[in-house]
Amino acid sequence: MKYFTEETETRDNMHRTAGIKARDDISTILSKNGYKRFDVNVDKADYATSNKMKKLANHFHIRKIWKNALSRLYDGDELVVQFPLVNHSLFLTDLFRKIHDKKHIKITLLIHDVEILRTNMKKNVKMSMKMRNRMEELKLLELCDKMICHNEEMKKKLVSLGFDQRKIEVLQIFDYLIPESDHSYAHAHFDGNIVIAGNLKPEKAGYMYKMPDNVDINAYGIGYVDEDRKNIHYFGSFDPNELPGALDGSFGLVWDGTSIDTCEGAYGEYLKINNPHKTSLYIASGLPVVIWSQAALAQFVLKNNCGIVVDSLNDLHDQLLNITEDEYHQILQSTLEISKKLRSGYFTKTVMKKI
């Protein structure tokens, strides 16, 4: 049998972020293509506020639940694991090793994030956290039969860490499933307005609050801080399935960090290898994107003519002025073609056929 892991957790406000949308879409696509759900029911452990003994107990508790779940697998089964595990533990690798070696379970890791490449890049992360990330991730990445990473740049990074390139497949871009209706596409039009959707907290999207006054912003998401800037228009937060029909503008912006000059620091470094789910949201919604020129997905955008790339947001106004209405509609039509693929799960289905 072919399975995919489905971790169930209770978490406030997750329905208002894209954090769970990507995993849900992968589950839906796999379930429609011959894979069965492999449920693991654990509430997310609160490691942040627990003392050392409580943290250790949490690790053992999660291990016990996973041990009971994995015992349901039979010799020769296949298991696609959405990685990293939502309910992680220091003691899970040995469980996966046992089912891999003794039951000959084929394990494929479908990567959403790699904390040793994301969190460990940040300067303010404690060494103990970095070590824990390495312990939880490296051994499982080494153990798996196949891993599906975001793009060629992430593949290069994984290979540089010593992983065998022959077991790494590339997704290209995350699919984004949207129920079809008359209101499931963005209102894309040639007016120069820039859409920013997602986590709008200043520490995550600080660049938005520094955007040049000559660029109009339509903002959607949580964490918005109203600074009474005339060029920022806030429309609230939406369910991920309802958001596409609410978006209104010419381009969706894919940027990260606090600077408008470049995507700097850990966020910028991760954007060089990461597929932001926000990109998929915009394109699936039928909205072309503006993306940082050094982002890993910039080449996908250029190749498929579904947006433009910029070095700095200071250049954005002038670049928008140089786009004719005919050029914009050509970009829009190309975006709609890729949108159909994202809405149908094309990229996930394609990479699973390779697996």
C-alpha cells in the first residue's frame, strides 16, 4: 500500500495563515492519485514554555504515538512523509530506521521546510536549537529513499551538505488548490497596484512599511500595523480558499525581510533556495508576480512569463511604468496558464510519477 502522513493538531488561527494550506493540498492531491491517508493524531507539544523535564517527556510522548502508528504498516509499504514533522521529536529517527530496515518500507520525504537551512541561518537562534534541528533532521534526511525538494537551488544546497543527488527530485513550485467558482480568481488589471498577502507583522514584512510612496499597496493578512500611510490599503485577512477572489491589483509581491533594497539576512538567504507558498497563491489566483531577482523562483517566473523580477523595491515604480498594457496582458495570459496547472495539482503529480 502507498500512504502519506496526515498529522492532526489543534492550533489557534492556523486557518488564517498559509501554514497549513500547503500540507492540506499535498494530502488532497496524493489521496486522489492512489495514496491513502496515514493518520497520526497528536496535539502540538508546547516546547517553548515547558521546563526541561516536561520537554523531555513531550519527546517521549510523541515517540510513543508515532511508534504505535508506524506499527500499522506492513512489509513493502510506501510512506510519503510531509517534512518536517509537525509533531517533531528527538527520538523518531530510530523508529523510521526500524520500519525502513526491518519492514523494507520505502520512505519519501516531501520537503516543506528544512530548519537546518532556515532557522539555523538566523543569528539570534540558540546553539541548542541549532543542534536539535540537526539531530531531528539530518538523520531522517539521510535515511529516506527519496526526498522531494523545492527547486534546483535547494537541491544544490542539499547536495553540498553531502546528500546523494540521485535520491533528490525537484518539485519546481508548490501547487495551490482552489475550489472553482466565479469568484475564485483575483481581480487582475493594469493599474500598477501591488498586492501583498500573508503575515504582515513588521518583523516579517517590514519592507511593506517602507515601500516608496509612489507604489500603491493592497494588503491582506494577519498582523497588520496601521501607520496611516496613504499608499497602503488594508483589506483584512481571509481563509486561504477565499483569499484568491479577494485579491485586487496588477502584481503580487514576493519579498521578505525588513529592507526594500534587497531581501537581506536569514530571510533573504532562505529565499534563494525556498519556494514561498505565497508565490503559488498569487499565480494560482491568476495574479502575475513581482519577485526578488535572486530568489530561487525568479527563474521559474521568467521562464514561464508569469511576472517580473526586481533587484530593489526602489526600482519597482519605474519598472511598472515601462510595462505596456499589451505586455501586461501577455504576462497575465501566461500566468493563467500556469494557474491552471497549480489548481490541478500538476507539479505534485508530475514529481510523484518520477518517484
